[in-house]
Amino acid sequence: MAEPLYVGVDQSDGSWVAVAFVGDGFDHASVFGSIGECWSAYEERARRVLVGVPVGLVESGDPDRRCDELARSVLGERGAAIRTPPVREATRKQRYSTANRVHRRKTGHELSEQAFARSDALARVDELLQELPEAAAVIRESHPEVCFRAFAGEPLSYPKHTAGGYAERMRILAHHDRDAAPTVQKAAAAMGGASVAVDDVLDAVALAYTAQPGDGELYTLPPEPPRDAAGLPMEIIYRAASPLAG
């Protein structure tokens, strides 16, 4: 019988980067055109899949989820990496002007263009989890920056899109696992000719390390996550020796 897989999945410019670990380390990495294709590839073996996109979505009212507020708090200066996602209806809109109008009507707040840029990814994940309860039992939300913060034990110094940020995150992973550098290299090499940013590969690796059984425990922001109108948890999962505090 094949070993269970623990998978980290991050969205990268229209592609889905997946890094899969078995219990004792890296197994493989792949690129998928959709989250549906990704689930089809892993549904038989995945014990846990952590995705770097919001899962539980707000319908109306205060657009800020509690998990996002707490994530900004624990990230400190890197808190801007956490964007308020569109309300559920707005994720289904193809144009920013339309999505912003819906979001503003439902919440009273403007929708950032950066948040809208990920709308399609959020909608596809949301639809998958609502249609397939078996997927909802395995796929859960995390955030790479929260994973790195938890592994580091302190707020990070550099943004991820800088040379200093990449080096800092590599050091954090190497401290977590001495095989992290070759793991990242193997994952990047597995992307083949796909147009995938190297920092997105690094993010997927961090999500996979979080999903994989290892040192520390799995915690959520907040500790008792509320559920959205579709029954999906509004949470961000991380692995640490003890719960994070802002």
C-alpha cells in the first residue's frame, strides 16, 4: 500500500504548485492547471493538503476574517502579506469593477485589486470543497508567511520578494530540516518548463513541511475557528512548538 502524502499547494500566476511529502521527507512536486486537477491527483493518497489561499469566505458584513486579523498580528511588519479576501459572491465576478461593486455593497468596504487578482483561485477552491465533502475533509487553509513565522519563532525581517527575504526563508527551513535546501532544489527542478516563480515553490515547500507530521503541533488561528455560511472553517493552520502570540 502506498504511503500517505502530505501536500502543500500554492497558487502561482494561474498554476497550482504542489509539493508532496511522505512521512519522512520529500516525495515529488508537480504543477497543475487547476485545483480540481490537483485534487484528482492526490485524493487517493493525501492525508492532509494545505492550500495557500483563503477557504472559508465571508458573505456580508465585516469583511475581515478573524484568522486574517490574527495572522497580521503575529506577522508584525510582514502583516501586509495578509489580504482581506472578497466576499463569496464577489469571487465569482470576472471584472474588478463588478467584484468591487458587489464587495462594497455587501461590506461597505472597497476591495483591493491585489485581493481581486486571486478571486478565481478562491472561487475554484470554494466550489470544490462545497461539491466534494471528501475534499473538504482533507484540504485546509494555511498561509506560507504564517508557516515561516511559526518555524522561525519570531517575526521575519524581509519581504519574500527580495533576495534577503528568500535567503531568510531558506535559513528558516534549513533550521527546521537540514535537507530543506536540496528539497527546494528538487521541487524547483520538477517544475520543468512551467512559468512558476521560485518564491512560490518555496511557499509550497513551507506548506508541505507544515502538513507533514514532525516537530511541534498543528495549531489554528483562531484556536476555535468559526465556520462560514457553507460550513467551511475560517482558519489558518500552522505548525509550532506552542501557539503563536501577536
